[in-house]
Amino acid sequence: MAKTGKIEVKDGDLLSSLSLFFKILLQKGGLKALLLPVRLPMEGTVMPGLVADPEKMNGADPVAPAFPVNAARMVSRLTRRPIDGQVAAVLRPCEIRAFIELLKLKQGRMEDLLLVGMDCLGAYSNINYQRFVSGDGEGSSMRFLQNALSEKGTAWEDFDISPACKACEHPIPDNADLAISLIGLDLNNHVLVRANTPKGEGILKDLDLPEATEPHGRKSAVDALIAKRAAYRDQMFQETSEATSDLNKLMGYLSRCVNCYNCRVACPVCYCKECVFVTDVFDHEPAQYLRWAQRKGILKMPTDTVFFHLTRLAHMSTACIGCGQCSNACPNHIPVMEIFRTVANATQKAFRYEAGRSVEDEPPLSTFKEGEFREMTGGKD
């Protein structure tokens, strides 16, 4: 059985108790620094912060329903070269899964890293999060958590958590070294931290927390949340498939794209140093635009928008972990996540692969497997 410790919640203040835990982790865990969401002095702003001084941990807010950036790429930057010491990163489950894909692409290392995950109840879009905070940063985080874990749910006024979060069937960070449990617990009393790996067990032993066991109601609460999200996901797949079932529908679906490439920049596993779409390959000559316009009668500008997304789908559908940052970054509110998750679901099923599940799973197309796609190559499985 995995070693599990108890984080006492003092005076019903979960955020302060978590901050104290991270402070102790930084002091006793042999860490140089800890990357986690912190509340900045600017009103309503939560961003990843690299904390090296334990006394600066007071602004930590890992339960805020804010997800302005997928921090997997930041962890990649911190770990892709050996460092003098170890760092830890407190990440959402989708961020951990994205980092696992980056590890397979040689964009990071685990040797100097401790992964800390937390149960994830979702996050609002950047715009809606600002509306939700309404001048009360810490209070809004606890209000969200209490609502999400009760019958009130995550909806607020006229908005809800992002579609990516509503469709995420991986709210538990099972692939973290240390996993902090929130669902199914009395957050006014204590939360749990579980070691999933030998590295995590060693750290947890050094922290000397009281031992504990998971309450009986936790599994049923987690199962109910996953079932709800899976139902939303499957409905999303069906609706998106119908909305993009032919080329004309796909062009309409993507018609508001302005080639800003924000979705590519925001994607945590789109790691190329130079993208072909920002090279002169797509810097067409003026005469070319005129020829296209004369041949068709009318030419949508900018061009290459659908081709851009199809290329990204071809490159990324095997590695998409469904974090939704592509949609979050789109200035024209195109449901990019929906089409990427829908295509990724089919692609990954075809390769019997699940992005972000394990470092041990080899990415599709990286190795030859004799038994793959027998319907195309013939023979028996």
C-alpha cells in the first residue's frame, strides 16, 4: 500500500495549511526551489512562480480555478539540463501528462525533479476567472473548492469551468511522485498526501507527517466525477464529429481563424523551435494571392488557416492531453480543444496509446510494431 500522510488544516484555513506544507517541503525535502501557482500582487492574477525562499510561500494558491498557462513547458525549461540540486513542481494532472509527453520527446528530465500533483476540479477561462474573483482572490479559491465539492457545482452566474475541464476524465494525479487528495475529504480538518513512487516515499518519510488512510467515501466521489466528465466528453466527441464531418463544415468551424498561432504557442507539447508556418514557406508572393483570387472569384484572407490546423492535428493528435490551452488562447473563441480532443481520441485509440499515461509508453510512429493495423497490412493479430 502506498504511504499516505495527513496535512492538518489549521483553523479551517486550507490555503495557509497548504502553504505551510509547501514551505516545509522546500525546507526539508532537499529542494532548491518549488514551482507552483502563486497569487501575484495584481488583483485576480495567479501564475506559476518559482519559489526559492520558504518565507515567500504565503502567496501560494494551488486550488485557484485559474489556468492561464500549462506549466509543463516551464518544467521542461527547468529540467532539460542537469542542475545543481533538485526542484519540485506542483502541477495539475493535465500538466503532468503533458510533461510526460515532453519527456518522451527529450524535452525534460526527471532526475532533478519531484512532481507534486493535486486533485483537479477544473478551472475557468482567463476572462471568466477574472469575473469569478471579483476582488477576492483567496476567498474566491475556497468558494470555488467548496462549491465544486458540494451540490452547488462549478457553475457561477452565467459561466462554468472550461469545456476541457468538463471533459477531462483524469482529475487525479496518479502519475505524480506525491499526490494531494481533496475529493471526498473534510477540507476543514485535513487533506492527504500520497506517495506514488519510491522518490515520493522518500520525501514523504523526511517530512514526518502523521500517517493516514483514505476515507471510504473518496473512491465513490472520484468515480462519480469521472463518470460525469466522461459523459460530457462523449457528447462533445459526437457533436464535434458532426460539426466537422466534411470539408465545408470544417472550413466553417475554423472560419474565424486569423492565423495568430496562439493555439500553437499555448500548446504544451508543441515543442518545435521553429514552426514551418512562421517560415517563408507560407510567405506567398503577391501574384500568387491574385491568381488564387482570380481562379476562385473570392479568396478568404488570411489563407492557409485550415491547412494550419490540419497540420497541427497531424503532428499533435497522438500527443494531445486535452488541457484546453489552445481554446483558452484563441482570441476568436474557436472551439479548438474540441476538435483536437475528438481527433486525438480516434488517433490514440487506433494506436492503442494514451498520451501522458506513462513514460514507459513509446509514442506512436516512433517504433515499428508488427501487429499494428492488420486491417491495412493483412495477417492476424
